[in-house]
Amino acid sequence: MPDTPHDVIDTLVGIMPGTPLDAIRARRPEARRHAQASYDGLLVPGDPGGVSLPERFAIAAFVAGLHGEPQTGAFYAEGLRSSGASDRLSAAIAAQVAAARAVGPYGSYPAGPLSAEDQAGPVHRVAEGARAELGARLAAALEHVHMLVLHPRDAAPASLQAMLDAGWSTTDIVVISQLVSFLSFQIRVVAGLRVLAGRPA
């Protein structure tokens, strides 16, 4: 089981008690508490159910990598190792981050005024050799996660069916999608607080 900081966002930003950023976060105690509760519930639940802890941290490290957040990525990569994952799996996830990273977001809107914002982009497919390393379940999950992060407008039943075919249950898919959503929130909060940390007092 990975060690869980008292407050992961504070840890990722480097916020110390009594500092101006600590005071800013203290203004929203419920938001602070629920952000940590979301981390606890999604990354280190008492009963992980159908999505194991190594799978959760593998997905988290992949998502952080897609967002280009090296410090957050390193945090979740360490969590992956601490969760009992093998060095080979950790290396395979790092390789997938390198292969899948792109700018995004991509996708197409239904025909209409927003179609002017359509943008084509790569769809990540895990290569056969890497698929054997990751296993069918995790390979399908990474492809699904890539769609959620970089192709949010292109959600389609085929993506969900691929997850079911790989052995994930509908509950597992909901958990993984919630995990991706939470991480997108957490990464943005951390980035914003780091910007504030860089401002002169």
C-alpha cells in the first residue's frame, strides 16, 4: 500500500503550514477536505473491488504523463511501485506515456457552429508487444483513458465495448472514468497553486 500524504495537493505543490498558500486553501475547507477524500476513495480505497491498486496507480501515472505534469507523474509512478507493481510494469507505463503524449484536445463536434473548432489528432493504440507486457485489461484501459483525456468529444460506444471485451465490468469503467476526471481536476489545481507560489508576496 502506498504511503498517503495527509493532503496530496499540499504535498504536490509543496505547501507548508502557516504559509500564504496554506491560508488560501484554508479559506475553502470543504473543497480541501473533499479533494483529499476523493484521492483516498479513488486511489487507496479500503476495498479496491475490480480495479486493483496497481491498476489505479498505473492509470494515474499515465494520465499525469498525458497532461505533461512531471512532478505529479513522478508522484503516481512512485505510488505504482509502492502498490506492488513490478519494475517491468512501471517501465511499460512510462513507455506508454512517451508513446501517447500529445497536445490535444482533439475531436469533432456535431455539425454546427462549433465545428470550426474540430481538430484531428492521434488515437492511441497499444502496440502488440506492449499489450503483452501490460495485459489486455490495462492496455484497453490506457486506450480508453487516452480518449477521455485527449479526445473528450469523440466518446463512442466502441470505446466502452473494448473495455468490456477486455474484462472490465461496467462498475470498473465508471471507477476508471471517475479516476480520470478527478486527476484532471487535481492536476489543474496543483498547476494553479504552483503559479500562485511563484508570485512575489
